Amino acid sequence: MHYKLKIFRFHPEQDARPHYQHFELDADPTERVLDVLEQIRGEQDGTLAFRRSCAHGVCGSDAMRINGRNYLACKVLLRDLNAAEITIEPILGLRVVKDLIVDMEPFFDHYKSVLPYLINDDPLPADGRERLQSPEDRERFDDTTKCILCAACTTSCPSFWANGEYVGPAAIVNAHRFIYDSRDQGAEKRLEILNEQMGVWRCRTAFNCTEACPREIKITQAIAEVKRAIHTGKLE
Amino acid sequence: MTATTRTIRSVKTPANYESIAWKWMRYSAFLLIPLVWGHLILQDVVVGVHNMDLGYVADRWANVGWRIYDGLLLAFAFAHGVNGLRQVLNDFIHKPTGRLILNWGLFIFWLSITVIGFIALIGGVNQQFPLQ
């Protein structure tokens, strides 16, 4: 099938402003957007810049805005887009470094701000091995362990577009992962961080994050659970 | 049968301005549903905006129940609206000084209108209508 692609281009050292470049190619509808981008870079324009790594929806490098919606380029097939004309842009709300590559530092700063690691100062169990928990306790935060930090959620969030100080859905999801972990002792600290104006209260439940998540994490629900924990003081 | 071994933990999460404001928006919204609908149906449909004059207001406020109703509407609707405006404007004001000015500005705006409203509600209509 014949496809027409409109790709966002911006080279800050050469271009005064961004522009769109048009490409045309033949591809199989079962190919992924990433395959098409690789084909363009290999055959038509070697200067096209985009991130990719594993190419199998695990590393989270290639989140981009495809026909107005955030996807991982390696997970979306051309036929899923139901269109012969495809517009590809960088994810919104972060500074464009070049073409489809954005500066992820502000995103990772928000991630780091919620202490996304196990906090437990108790001595290790007598056998010196792992801290055990029941399958039910593990199940409680299973959904939020799936995050691959691709930023598709945070950069689809209108509150984040309006104000980059908002920690964003991805940071809250990763806080949720530890807040609800029965082995962790840092929930109070994280909830205190998220109980600020730029914490969970910036969420207006637009559900864009849940729609954008390539891992199908129930993000809006996770944010609501954090809000509930702040109000009730209970982690259940 | 396997027993559930889900751990339920308690954490201390002191309330702050933002968490209270968030709760306030939800609870006031519940109250606004009957208050605003009642107000709109009565004033705009049953009575009609063209039939409202000082005489109508005097008649209405002769009943203390309506004064309480309007008082609740003023207290909840206006505070709900101003806090909503604060949230929206915070999307556009990124500097702490700007936010401080915004918060105080909106607070003074809210207080002034609310005080004027309550003075009117408590004082009632003390003039003859039509006006002499």
C-alpha cells in the first residue's frame, strides 16, 4: 500500500523554526510505524532523527505523536491507523532536541522527585535473603509495575502541557508502585510530595494518559488511588 | 479455601490547602446540583428573567427560607467558581510571585462579592416598589 508521511523536522542549529517534510513510500499495512521510519532514514533521508532501542515495546524509547495521538512507534501497525496519510510529530510538552527527539530530562526529574525506589530501613530477614510478601500484597500494585517510562502518558496530559511543573501521570504511577508495596516504608514521604499543588491535585481526570499508555496501565485509577490515600490515610 | 493476606496500612497525611480545596470542589459540586437547578428552573423558566424586579426580590426575600437558599447558593456556587478559576489560571501563571498575587487577588474578589451578597441577603429589601 502507498503511504504519504508528514514528519516534523527541526534542527535547532540550522533551522530558525520547525517545519514538516513530506515522504512517500510503499509499505505493507502490517508493518509498524518504526519500520517505515527506518525505511525513510535508510533510503530517503539519513538525517531524520528519532530514538529507538529494543523496537519491541519494552524500552520505551520511541514514544511519538502519530496522527495526533501518542503511541510507541514500534507497537503501532500502519493498518491500526486506518489512514494512508500519516503525520508524525515529537511528543508534546518537552523541548525538541532534533526532529522527533525530545529532551527527557524534565520528565526524569519529575520521576526522581517521587522517590521511585524501595525505602525500608529494617534489617534484612534472618536468612539474609529477600523480604517476602503475600501474592495478594504483590497483586495490589501489579498494574503500576508495568510502566516503561516512555512518557506517552505525561506528554498527552493537558495539565502537563499547560504547566511543566506538574509531576505528571508517569511519576504518580511510579510513586503508586511503591506507595502500595507492603514492603516499603516511604509512603508518607511520597504522599507528602504528591499532596502539593503540582502533585496529584493538578490531575483533572482527562483520561488522556490512560488512553495513551502502550502498556495499558489504568493510570487515572492509580492517580485516584493516590488521592484517596492522601484523604483517608489508608493504604488498602 | 485460601485466606486473604492483604496488608492494610495506615499513613499520616496531614491535610493542606490543596487537599482541602480539592475536597471542597467535590462536595460543593454535589450541593450545587440541586441548588443551581432549582434556581435556574424557578428564575428562568417559572418566573422568567423579564418578570424579575425589585418587587419580586422583596417578595422572595420576605421568606427566610429563600434567603437561606440564596445564601447557600452564594456561599457554595461562588466559592466553587472562584476556586475553579484559580485552578485554570494556575495553568497560565508559572511564577510563584504571580501565583501569590493571583491567590490574594481572587481571595479579595471572592470576599468582596460574598460580603456584598450577604449584606443584601441579611438586610433584605427595605424600599417600597415601584421606587418613589
